[in-house]
Amino acid sequence: PRHFLVQMLRFFSLLACASALTLTAQRSVSTAAVRTSRAVTVRMDDIPMVKRDSGVVPTKRPPFACSFEIPKKGIAEYGMCNMNFKPLLTESELVMVTYTLPFGLSAEPKGRVVSVTKDGKGGEKVGDILRFTLQWQGGQPQPAMFDVSACMEKRLQNSFDQVVNALTSNDGTWADEIVLIFERPLEGANVQSFEGVVV
């Protein structure tokens, strides 16, 4: 009987060792699987962020500057307007046009700018870029210069509609004239950078 008990103890001891080896192997496989899973996980920080090239080369030119008396009607006076803004193009000149109301302007959106499509009596020419227009805000005698280029740069669905609203706010209620400021491309200007297709 004693010999039999010794044999049984040896058997259980071997069985326990085999179970331990099995468990150790399973744990090793599971650990390796977890490590492999973690290794292929991609974090947002690992993805290189690339800013889309707009194709526009920033100009290092000095800003445009101009001053004019804000149009009025009757005895109302609104003072002077002093403009100072950066050119869009590498080669261009500033053109300021004043029209007596009502007025006509032939222009249409081209990419990120509003471009003149027909020479006007005020002096604007085909290809001139409309930069600013006088605007009467909220139907009140509150004049401001509406930044056409900044509005179009947003590429909103109604960007051009906002430009039209600013232009048509000059209905003769608060002033007899409208002031328009254009940027005229000269030879070598990078116009194509701004007249691309809106996406």
C-alpha cells in the first residue's frame, strides 16, 4: 500500500506540472497577442498633418492706403474713411471709383474674388478685383467698408450673396454716392491663384 501511495503522488505531481506548463503557454500566447494588437494601434498623433497648399504666394508688398470722405445725403455727415489694407496680388495698383446712385457694376465671382467682367463708366476695367464696397449696415445710417475679398475667402455658399447685399444697401436712402475700391492686376500678377475653381 505504501508503494501504491508513492506512485499516486508521483502521478498527481506530474499532472500538476503539465497543467502549469499548459497555463504558462496559454498566458504567453495571450500576452503576445495583446502586444501585437497594441503594436498595430495607430494614434492620431502618429499621422502627419499636412496643410493643403492654396497655391497663393503671400505678398511682401507694403499695404495700400487711401482716404476719402464718406458719401452723404443732405446735411448728414459721416466724416472721413482711412483705408489701409494688404494687396492680394504680387503686382497690382489700387483703383478707387465713386458712382452717383443708382449705379451699375458688371462683376461676377471667380474663385475667391469678385472680378469685373465689363469696363464701367466709373473707371473700373475687365479683370479688376473688387476689394471693398461702401455698405450701410442694418438699414441704418451706419456706414462701413465691406471687405469683399475676406467674405469670398470664406467660400461659403452665400458668400457672393453677402457681397450683393452690401452693394445693394447703397439704395440712396442715406447717401447719394457709393465708393468702390478695386485692385487692378498689372503685368506679372498672380491672378490665377485667386481665380481658381471654388471647391
